[in-house]
Amino acid sequence: MSEHGTATHCPYCALQCAMWLRTDDSGRPTVAPRDFPTNQGGLCRKGWTAAELLRPGRRLTTPLVRRTPGGPLEEADWDEALTRVVFGIRRIQEGAGRDAVAVFGGGGLTNEKAYLLGKFARVTLRTANIDYNGRFCMSSAAAAGLRAFGLDRGLPFPLSDVGRADALLLVGANPAETMPPFVRHLDAARAAGGALVVVDPRRTATAARATLHLRPAPGTDLALANGLLHIAVAEGLVDEKYVADRTEGFTAVREAVATYWPEHVERLTGVPVADQYRAVRLLADAPRALVLTARGAEQHRNGTDTVSAFVNLALALGLPGREGSGYGCLTGQGNGQGGREHGQKADQLPGYRRIDDPHARAHVARVWDVPADSLPGPGVSAYELLRSLGTEGGPRGLLLFGSNPVVSAPNAGLVEERLRGLDLLVVSDPVLSETAALADVVLPSAQWAEEDGTMTNLEGRVIRRRRALAPPPGVRTDLWIISELSRRLGRATGFSDSAPEVFAELGRAAAGGPADYSGITYDRIDAQGGVFWPCPADGEGRSGRPEAAAGVSPDPDPGPGPDPVPGSDPDAGTPRMFLDAFAHPDGKARFVAVHHTPPAEEPDELYPLHLTTGRIMQHYQSGAQTRRVPELADGTRDPHVEIHPDLAARHDIVAGDRVRLVSRRGTTEADARITTAVPPDLLFMPFHWGGAQRVNSVVGDALDPVSRMPEFKVSAVRLERVG
Ligand code: SF4
């Protein structure tokens, strides 16, 4: 610890702003910003107030159990709580099989927790049913990145490239609200003469900074991307040499976009022809250009194809794998990147390996000291898992860590009903979230400042979370909870509760995989201020080798590896990927031909409006933490709905009126905010609240067929004034 306090990172979003944590003279924990390449000394108000939840009174400090069905949650000691969990798991699995107990994780868990949770599911419970809330957040971009580049790392280049870009295309992202220090990079680019093109149906705080704001109708981003590529082809702006040398599949994509001529795209999207041309020119004329996508592009039933369409545009312009240019995805959750690499995903083993790959199973089973054939196969995705709970053949018990699906899942009324119908619901959480309130057993877990571990930020940089304070008596770390449950379930070894030990084992399990962490150590992170994966250990698998990066595990004894990964820095890992080769076996990127499809729900007579959802500056995800921080909750105790003035007038609604949104699935209520930030046929409501103010009660559950990500961004609703 230095004189400033303990060097750590914010507990919330994927920017993982650096901060000092220290206690003041009265013993109260406080934070101060710390300079780091991502936040450049900045914090948003969530970061500034992050220490508030560490104080007693705003968190759980003792386990809670429900001793009678339908009865209240009552305080218990750890032995009683864990005994109930173990008894419940055994009874369910003996009666209904191993898969009858499911596990649900989160994109905010440290790498160590995500890894140990996946191992706990596969080795201790031996259930196939594990997935996590990152499915709601990043999975479409991950799927599109995998098929284009053979490897998914949100930003395959350092964030500092954003500040040096001559042109940026930002699709479906509002970092001015969601991660404000990120805007320093955008502003640096603008100050140096760079152009910012923002694609968003809403005029957000980010769009207000743009050189050009394109406002496609909800659910038409893919058509816009194809239209932009059509113009690039027609105007001779395609980088033909790059396409020939570094890609495959352009012919099919050129044919696919041939029908997306500008006037047709204007009719589909509402984006004027002249703006389409201008956007393409800004990108194509820039020496260094970046295409960045986020949830606005992803959270659709065609989210993977939509991201692919923008990747196609980037590839045609020759951007990915070129220093200073490229394609990237802005990850949302704090460890959204690392959380999807180490095994809490239904189809995955550590190191971003596939669970249906026999070589991967054999490698990980060796590290775990279990027979490979004892490992379960792939399970189902997050929403499908939640929807199946308590149904015929579905899981009867659920252990949930670091997630609040009662608020954050789509069609949340149904999800809540399913959770209520379980024989056993166990929730580990620092606070009594809406989901924890339904549980049979609630386990109070330690918070970010009370535990060691690593997070992988939006750049793929693995950073340290450091324990600065002891948790209050009665609170345990998630690692201890998983370890102790394993021991009580008959696994006496193999589940350390020491973060450094778990990280070292994670490195062995990830060695040779696409996300190779085997060369990363806590000491190396400390020395370098973070290490970018892939970072193979000397003498072990080289994830820069095309076959390893493509997800094919290497021979257990591969012999000397090839040259290090292109762009690799021997100390900092691999800050910049794909400079010489992409991760497909032939080293080439793949174009993927995609076509526009409408959203699952189009407006009709009964539900004539589109609703889209998102975040606001004061709150993080389901709001379970930030709604408990007075400085954030003041002024935002209730959600609002953005309504265009013309629409408001038609419904006789004025600012501050209580309004109700009704969909085929349910209703929600909020205060009216009248604004031209939304078009007349679109409503926007943030999703940070539960109960009657839960917007996910009305949001639909159509899933992307590739990523299984729900369509949060478009639902058909009716608007009513309450009273
Ligand atoms: Fe930084 Fe995100 Fe934390 Fe805000 S919430 S301080 S942007 S990491």
C-alpha cells in the first residue's frame, strides 16, 4: 500500500478505472482517482461513490435462510446456511439427476471466481447447466468476432488508439453516460481533427458530440451497415489489396450488399442518402479509422449478423489488423471480457476453449485431475436456462453468483415466476437484490475492496483487484463459499479459496487455449500495470499459433513454439492483435454475408410503438448496488421514459406524469420525460429498477440464433397515462 492507499480498480464497468482506496481519519473507506491509460485520472460518479457500499448498514453481513416455505428470510450462521444448501443439492440431484441443479454466474465476477465457478459446476456438481449474465451483454459481438477473426477480444488494440483515430464509427454505444472517462479519448480524437460518426436512434450525450449522427430506425442497423458497404464498393473505396491478401469471402458479401442501394437503405432505416455517403467518406479517407460496436448493435435477434455487417465494412476498408485502425467492441460489465473466457459459459472450458472439443476436454481434465469423460457437455444459454427452471425436465435448484436476473433478464415476469417455483434457490451477493429476496438461502459475499483477484478490462488487459480491507465478520469471499461447498459435497481438494492459487491454476488450464493466460502472474501484472492476453508462458502453448487461436488445443507436448504472437510485447503480453495474421488457421479474416431482418415484434394496432432500453449515468446494470448509494439514488429513485413531444401531446402527457408501458408480456411504470432525443415512434426507458418499475417486464425474449442474446433493444409497446 502506498501513501495514497491501495491501488485497485472500480467495481463497476469494463473501463475498470484505476483508483486508490483508503480510509479517512474516521475509518471510513474512500476512493480517489488514479492515473491509468484507460481512465487518464478520471472517474464517473459511480466510481467516486463506490466505497459507500462497503459501509455497514447498506449490505448483508450474515447469511439468511427461509426456514419455512413461503416464510420470511431469517438470519442464520454459516454452518446452517451451507448445510441447507448441501442438503438441497443432494436431495435434488438424487431425485432428478445431476443436471437438475444449475449454476448462474456474472460478468462482474473476477477471473478467479468465474473459473472456480465453472470448475465447481463441471467437477463438483457435474451439471451441464451453467451460464451467466454476460449472455445478455456481449455475446453477439463475441460470436461475430469469432467468426470473422477466429478469436474474440473486445478491443484487439489498446484504448489509447481511440484518441489517435482520424475517424471513428461508434455504433449503439453511449459512453458519455455509461463510461464517462472514455469520452476523454473521443474528445482527444476530435480535438486533433478526427471525425466521430455515431449510429444511434436516440440523440444521446455521445451523439451530441458527433461530427455526424446517423439515426436508423430501431432494428435496422444491419441494413445501414450493408448500405454503407454498398457505397464503399460503388465508390471504389474498398481496399482491394488488403481484401485479397488478408481476407476470405468478399465476393459473397459484395453480392449481398448489391441490393442495399442508398435510396433503398434510406427507406429502410430513415438515414438520409447524403449522410450515408458522408459517413463512408469520413471513414475511407481517414488514415486511421476505427469501427466500434456496443449493445445497441448487439441486443437484437439478429445481433450477431448486425455486428458482422459492421465488421464486413471494416474489413472492406482494410482496417482490422492495421496499427491505429481496426474493429472493436465496447464491453459493458466489469469483467465482461474475462468472464466469458474461463468457463462459466454453457459451451466453454477455461482459456476460451470449447467444451465439445475432445482435446480441450482432455487438457482441462488433466489440470483438474478428473477423467475427461466425467465432464458434462454443453448446457443451454442464460435465458433458456432461466426459462427452463422448474419446468418438466428443467433444473429444480439454482446457485446464483453475482447476478440479479429478476431485474436484468428479458421477459422478467416469467423469469421471476420460474425462480419462485424452484425447490432450491441459493444466491451469493453482497446486498439483498431482488433475486436474493426470493432465495431459500442468501450468502453474504465480500466486495471488490475486500478480496484479491484479477479482472480483464475492455482492452483484454488483465489487471489486479486488491484486498484493501477485511470483510465484516459474517461475510465470506465467493472463493471461500465455492471451496467450502465443494468440500462439503465431497471434494476435499482442488478448490482453493486463495485467489493467487486459483489464478495460477487458471493459467495452467488456459495454457495453449485461445485466451492463453499461462504467462500472466500477479507479479507481472504489478510490474506492467496490467498484461494483455494472449500471454503464453515460455515453453507452453503459443496462442498466436493459428491452430491454437482457432480453438484447437495443441498436442500436450508441442515442442518448441513458433515465433511470438505478432504485436506481442514480451512484458505486456499482446496489446495489439492481428497485425500480421488473424486467428483462423490460414491467418485470414472471414467476411460473412448477412441480410436485414425485421425485429421480432413490429408495431401494430394494439402495440403501436417501439421501446428501447439502456443505461443512465447514475446506475450500473440492475441497480442492485447503485440504487443503495444515496448520492446516486437521489434524483433517480424512479425511472423515466423518454417520449417525443408530438407523441406526448397525442396522449395528453406532460413532463413528470406517471405513464405505463404495456406489451404482450406485462406492464411497467415510470415518469414521463418529454424530449426530442427520441423520435416520435420510439420510447426509451432505462432498466435499473425492479418491481412495478421493471422495464424488462415488457421486454421480449426473442433470441439471436447464434449468440442466444435476447432482443433487449426493440419491443412493441403501448403507452398509457396513469390516472
Ligand atoms: Fe470508470 Fe466505469 Fe467505474 Fe465509472 S463505472 S468509474 S466509467 S469503471
